[in-house]
Amino acid sequence: MNKKKPVLQQVTVEDYAAEGKALSKVDGKVIFIEGAVPGDVVDVQLSKSKKEWGEGKAVRFHAFSPDRVTPFCQHFGVCGGCKWQMLPYEKQLQYKQNEVEQNLRRIGKVQLPPIQPIIGCTETARYRNKLEFTFSNRRYLLPEEIAAAKDSVIDQENALGFHVPRLFDKVIDITTCHLMAEPVNAIKNTIRDYAQKHNLAFYDIRFHQGWLRTLIVRVATTGEVMVNVCFGYDDEKERTRLFDHLLKQVPGITTLLYTINPKKNDTIYDLQPQAYFGKGYIIETLTTREGHTLQFKIGPKSFFQTNSRQAERLYQVTRELACLTGAETVYDLYCGTGSIGLFVSDKAKKIIGVETVQEAITDAWENAALNHIEHAKFFAGDVIDVCTSEFFQLHGQPDVIITDPPRAGMHEKLVRKILETAAPLVVYVSCNPATQARDLNLLDEKYEVTRVQPVDMFPHTHHIENVVQLRLRK
């Protein structure tokens, strides 16, 4: 046995824990296991071993859980995008529901109403509206490919796909991704095939050389499709040839852009995408339960919920829990491009949105104008710096606060400011029930939790959204 990485043999997997890891107990010690399903009997190679807990990976299966189903993607187990494909969707929802309850009870330690059943997705594949693929001259070789080659040298190959988890310079060549509706695979495969045929330089992630870097595809339920190809440097002649070929082969593209990125990282937020074809953005729509449809302009750098139809359900829940009558001043904190605030705006007297990212605030103003909403205002800056007592006095004391923070949750200073402001109602939208539970514990000083509604945005992953309504104690 390898002393550095000991193997626990024939461990029966008992349950799921946070972050999608399975759970078991061995001699009273909690073991978190990657790649297993409750009911599996596995050998676990430990990567960490502490006094009371350890974590590792299932390296051998002695028996499979009766709950297992056959994954539908050929890349499952290599690509880290959909780790729960081997679980029936009903089971995924059950474990997500349990995780919300466990987090709110164990970490939050607050009195809770009955937690509503999680709202699942009607579409469990092809539900994303955005994917980013990476070009690389270092295709990830599968273990069976290496074994088949034996001692012979395998030539380095190009790939267009996703990064291998925990390997920064290796990319899995993806032929078919089921996360997004067509024409995403047609776009990806057309570009890859053309680049291979014409010997175009795929990016070398290790040495920062090469022409083709990343491919970002966005689709809207309106049928509009945006493609943004990021290049390491500009080559107008070659770029024109590639783009004309792509537009001819995939006529469904409505906007085609390119971004020149000479930096060492792939982020485009400090770069300026250029439109080669089309208007440079796409339009998405979201509809309230009452049938009011809003339009949202999505540019190449815009943030937007990556599951449009489920975002609609999430916002409908948020709107319902805000209990608006038309007379309220609503503060939308961490508002992004203003989507939640605008979605509830027809039921509010005034919307005040605050967001750190200036480009998102610019989008929020544009989206307000696009929907002819004049009673919404948006402000750029760190929420804890913007939301002062003077700011609330200037724009009106909040009747309802909607907060949708990042995974880290709310800053404690903002929690204190909400307590000080004593808005009658708070709606807390969270993508991380653990940090949400921590914040609920702090808000318990003045607020009671009156509704809890989990929402699943991302089938086959461990990610969960949860919406909590809090009312000021009387």
C-alpha cells in the first residue's frame, strides 16, 4: 500500500455531502469520496487524511448502486462539467433539497418554516445559454490511449474543448457537448475542422503562443446566436477566411465577433470585442407569471444567468416572495445587469440597483431603456461602500431589499447595514446555501425566515440556488 496515498478497501457509500461529494464512515471517521454514488461499494484512494475526516477518489468499484443510470455524454468522467450524470435527475433533486435543509439548520441555526420542494428543470440537457471552449495544441490523452501506445511516442495534437480539471495546460477535445442547444456543436466543429485543415495555430497555453485562443458561444430563447472568437494576435486575412467559411457553413449565427487577446489570461472584460457580422449583441426575453415579457440585451461581456428558462422561474419566485403592491421602494443589491430589479419593476414604485462592475451597470441602464422602465436607477460601486445611511436617505428607505450576492455571500458590513435599515422584508437569492445560512444566522437578530424555496438551475451538477424570504420581527 502506498503510504503517501493509502487505499481504503470495500467502502460502502452511504450518502451525499456538500459540493457533490459522496460520504461514508470508516471506523468512525467521515470520508468524502469523489466519483461515487450512494450504494456503491468502492476502494477509496485518500488524498487527505485528518484525525476525524478524510477525502479521496473512488479507484475501484466492487458493486454499483442500484440508483446508477448510464451517462448520456461520451466525455463523462473526463470532462468535469456534469459530474452527476450517473444519477437519475429525481435523485439529484433529492440530494440538493437535503443539502439546502442541512446547511440552513446546521450553519444557520435559525427557526425555519417548512422548506418548499425544490423546483427542478423541465429540460435537463441543452439548458445553458453560454459556453466557453479553449483551443490548445496539447490535447489531453485518455489513459486508454496512453496504454494502447505502449512505449511509442504520441505526437502532440490540437484540441478544442474544455480544460481537464486540475490540469491547466491540457484540454479535452469535445466532439459533442449536451449542455447547449445547436448550433453550438456545429459552430465548434466547423471552426476546429477548418483550423486543422488549414494548419492554423492553436494556442500553446504553457508558452503563450498561437493564434486561436478561445471560443465563446451564447444563444437566446429568441433564436439569436452570438459567437466570439478570441485570437492571440490579429491576422485580418486569415480571420476573414475563417469567418466567411463559418457563416456559410452555419447560417444560424446572428452575431459574429472577434477579440484580440495578447494577455496571459483568457478574461475578456478588459478587452474590446469587435463585430464582424451582425449587431454585436443578442436579445433574450423573460416573462413574469402574469405574462409581462421583458427584453434583455446581452453583449459579449454581459453577465446573464446561464439557464434562461430556469432564470425565469427563479425570478418569478423572487417576485412572488417580494410581496409587492406597487407602492414599494425596492433595493436590488448585487444587481448585475439589473435583471431581477427590472423583472419586479412593474410591481414597485421605485427600483434602486447597486453592483460593483461598471459594465454591468451600463447594461442595466440599457435594459431599463429597452423596456421603457423609467423608475429604476442603477449605481456602480462596492455594495458596502455605496449603501450608506446617506444613500438610503437620498433614494428612500427600503421597503423591500433583494440581495443576490456571489458565492462568498454578503459582506458582514452589509448584513449590519440591513439590520440597521430594518427594511420590513428581505428576499435573499443565493447560489451557495452554506454562506446564505451563515448570513441568515446574523440576520436572525431582527429577521425571521418565513419562506424557503430551493431552485435547481444546473442539472447534473451539485450547484443549487435558494431563495429565502425574511420578515422584520414585530
